[in-house]
Amino acid sequence: MWITGLPASGKSTLAAALSGELAGRGVNFAVLESDALRRVLTPCPRYGEAEREVFYGAMAHIGQLLTGHGVSVIFDATANRRAYRDRARRQIPRFLEVYVDCPLPVCETRDPKGIYRRGRDGSAFNVPGIQAGYEPPQAPELVVHGDRETPAHAARRVVAALLEKGYLTD
């Protein structure tokens, strides 16, 4: 599944809560967290469109390889363009897109990494929601409200969606 949303919307918090739910069910899974992968794949990121295209393509490919070997994957990544997420959807047959909808002002207030602050003061460029556009999913399988849902409740809703689609069994 791909968990998408603006930076600081609650994607990583949801991924952590979901990890607990899935581990408790004995699911073999991996979390592909964009910040961790970026340190390996693009150690000096510029966040330009061409770099993002390559980076998210690599993420989708890694996810495809893992799922092909029976490992479920949670993508924890903004992926500000629909095309990045749609590529993964085409490559991975059993795919679920979860949109963490959270208003930009709330994300900016949270800003644990300081990216919005740096984007506003001009020391960071291409910040989704500020200089770079963010294209929310047009038809996500699930919408989570990052500003008013608890991570535990949202994780249970994701598990219910996975059960409904037949991606998990009781």
C-alpha cells in the first residue's frame, strides 16, 4: 500500500501504527520509508522533478521485487505527483492507496523536520504544498484524516480495507 499525503500530514505515524497491527497478525511486511531510502538512493537530494521521477521509480521497483517474494509493502512517501504512485499501482497487482488528508496549515504547524519553515524562508526548494505541487489521489481506496483521526483508529480502518479487498485474511 502507498500512504501518501503532504509532508507532516501523519504518514509515518500511520505507518508505525499500521506496522503494529500487521505484526500482531503475523504479516510479513516491510516499510519503505522515503527519507531512509533517499539517504541511500540520492544521498545529496535536490528534490527536482527528474530526481523524483528516478527516486519514486526505484521505490516502486523495490516494492515490486518485495511483493513478488511474498513480502507486503507499506510505502511511506509523499510522492507529490500521481504519476509516481500510479506507476507503483501498475507494477504491483494488489495495491491500495491511502491518502492522509491534512490541511497545509496543520502540516506546517507540526513540521517536525523544519521543511516548511525552510521552504518559506527560501533555504529549501521544491517543498510539496509550497513551491512544488501536491496532487492528491483522485480515487484512493481509503482517505484518512490526519488532523482529526488517531493513528490507531486510522490503522484499524486500513486493516479493514485490506480485509475487504481480500489482501488480508482473518
